[in-house]
Amino acid sequence: MPFIGRIEYHLVSDGIYWSDGGGVFGVVPKVIWATKTEPDSHNRIPMALNCLLLKTPTKTILVDTGLGNKLTPKQAANFGLEQPQEARLLGALQQLDLHPAEIDIVIATHLHADHCGGHTRLDPETGQIEPTFPQAEYWVQRLELAEASYPNERTRATYFADNFAVLKQTGQLKVISGDTPVVDGVRTVITRGHTKAHQSILLESQGELGFYLADLALSSHHFERTAWVSAFDTEPLEKIETKRYWQHWAAETGATLLFEHDPQVAVGRLHKDGRHFKVERLG
């Protein structure tokens, strides 16, 4: 099983969905990005939903929860999500012999639907929405929660109250502000740009480093190229500067990089060759 120092980690999949290539690559011309990722007949490209499970000496932590089980058939079709429930997040956790009640902390990198849809579930018997992880404390950035609670015309298509509102009622929501230690060797760091309070996860244990990028880079191609940002980023110029910092940090430290949405490179390492960065796929 993979470790970063004493921290055991697993990328647990909530499936694959299909997203518009123009949205993923923003102003990058299709003639360029299509050489990296081939689109289907609808101009869509596959996107992984790689959630991060961390087993530390004190806590079991889950970062992001994918799209969850609450989507209507129309919503699932719009996302191009085809995997049955047993092939997704809870099934992946079961493969690791983990029950939802054994998760201690759930961290949202941000509250877009493809990152926190699995925070809550629809009970098929009662039709009620309830926390998927009944014993967990759910961590979210204060500013991100505010943005999600009062979406605008652009963001209301991805900020859904059903994914987090019930957590306030159950008392499971923990609101944090800024870079925050979680447990020894695990902390959240603000990586502004995709949203104002987007956060990534920094791992540091026994001299080894790991970094879960979330939507700091939608793919390894995005992390190699500073200017490649998506049309989904709310602050694209801020995103470029944030990415510039973490590119140099990753290349200098040799940290293990964990990609949430890249279906081809889930784990990698960034190298710099002259003026250019290149992600080396690991495993």
C-alpha cells in the first residue's frame, strides 16, 4: 500500500464523467489541447473523480467525495456519468474494508458539485438527505461556504445546498479559515484561483512530501503549463500566479503529486527542464 512517510494514502474513485473540452482547457485552442486529450463526438473529454483517503496514526480522512448518489437521471446524463453506484466511491471504500461510519474527517477542497456531491446521500427508503459519513466532521473554508450558500448566476449551476446544508443541522460542519493543520503531517493550504477559497492538501511525514492538487490543475497537462487554466476558474489570473508558486515548489521538492481529475496520470512528480515543466507519471 502507498505511503508518504507514515501516512497511508489511496486515491478512491467516484467514477469517470465527461466534461466539455473547451471548458476544461479554456482559451487554449482545441487544435492544441486535442493532441493531449482526444475528445468524443460531443467535444467532451473524460475526467476522473479521484478522492483522497488518508490513514494516519490518529484519524481516517477523506478529501472530496465526487458526485454522490443524489443526481437525477438528467443530471447524471449531463455529467456523462455512467458508472453504477457499486463501482464508485462507497464501493471503493468497501474494497479497502472501510465503512462510512469509520471516516473521522471529510475535507472539501471546495463545494462544487463534483467535489462534495457525496458529502450527503439520499436515503432510498425515507427520501431524506442525510450525511453519508455519520460520524465524520466535515471541514470547509468559511469563504467557500459563504460563496456556496449565496451563489450567483454563474455559480448556482454547481453550488447545490443539498450537498452541505444538512451538515449544519447535524452539527457536523467545521468551518475553517486559511491554511489549517488537520492532524500531524496533514494540512490544508489555500490555492486561490479556481475559487477564492479553494484549498489543496499538503502532506509531510518523515521527510517526504505529498500534494493533492484538486482543481489547482485539472490535469497533469495543466500543471505543466502555467498559462493553461480552465473556463471554470472564477479567478483565472489569480490561478496562474498560484500555480506558478506551486509549480516551482513541486519541482524543487520532488513532492508526490496526486491529481483528482486526470484519468491518465493519478500520481506524478514534476521536473523542470530549462524553461519547461514536465510531469513524470508514477505507478
